[in-house]
Amino acid sequence: MAETAIINQSRISDQVYQYLHGEIIEGRLLPGQRISPDELAERLKISKMPIKEAIERLAGEGLLDVQSRRGTFVTSLDPTELAETFEVRCALEVLAGKLAVRHITKPDLERLRELIALMDKSTGKEDVRRHLDQNAEFHELIITRSGNRKLFETWRRLRTPIHVAGIHSRTDDWIDRVSREQREHRAIVRALEQRDPSAVEQAITSHIMRASGSLVEDVERVVRQAD
């Protein structure tokens, strides 16, 4: 019953998009799970058109997989696609970091250090989402300071499947990797503070590609267990 409150008089398809996006990102809809437009329309008390529009938008972002004659499913995790996404993300973040060297401020650097401190505290087994959110804010601040809106828009689309993979595939030993991750974060902040584009490139590349290897390995393990 409470779910009907999601829908108000603003553009309904946008609200359905936000609702489904949140369900996927928060892990209430799992990779491979089927989405029924008919069931959604009945539950949310709306027509199927805005649901179709929202599904098309989410499919365009890679969160939903629309299969003719089979239905609509939350996109399953694929190690190869995830690795390719990380490669593109790395290129974008390196460019963003180099551009951010011109715009980063002292308060920005202070916030980056605050986020590192928060991540140091978010290392319990129940802290996966909190840690991921703090990590995302760390990277998003740098992307924002690039001053390039197109870069930011592209990066956000790539970030989503990585975030979903992190929620559903991160194994308990992720906690053991935090100390290395945090050293990498501090190296990025130092390079930005020194306004050294070469050091920024090296620090970001090392961090993103190490993170890629770790998460792809986790996804491969989950896929093997599911077979």
C-alpha cells in the first residue's frame, strides 16, 4: 500500500524510473530477477505506458535486459563486460583528474580526506553499502571538479553497473583490501594537492585497475557458484 505514495502528479515515468533504479541499486531487485510491467502497473495503480518508458530508460543504462518473448530482467553480472566498463571508467577518471588539477580547492581536498576517514570506519561486514557510497562520493567530487559536464554524465552511467556489482558480488574478504584501497585514495589526494597531472594519472590508474581486478574476481566467483 505504501508504494502507491511513490506516484504523484509530476511526470510519472520519471518517478517509476527513480523507483526501479533505487530498487536495483539498493539490492531489492537482484541480478537476473524478472520485472513484470503488468504487476508493476497493478501495484502502483498506473498505466503501463510510463512503466514502459522507465524500462526503456533503464535498459539504455544497462540496468535492465529486455528480451523479446521472454520478458524484462535485471541485468545479470558479466565479468567481461564489467572489466571493459572499468577500462573506460579508468580513462574517464584519469582525464577528470588532470582537469581537476586546475579547479580543486582546499575545501575539496579537506572533504576528500574526510571521506577517507569515514571509509576507514566503514569496514564492518554490514557496511558494504555505506563504504560504497562514501567511495562513490570521493570519486564523484573529483569528476565534478573536472568542470566537464559530458564527462560527468558518461561517468555516472558507467558507475551504476559497477556499484550494483559491488553490492551483489563483494565477498567478505573485501575488508582485507581496504587498507590498500585507502593508500591509493591518499596517493590520489596528494597528487591533486601537488597539482601534478602525471602523478594524478599514475595514482588514479593504479587505483582503478586494482579495483577492477578485485571486483571482476568477485563477480567471477559468484558466476561460478551460480552455475
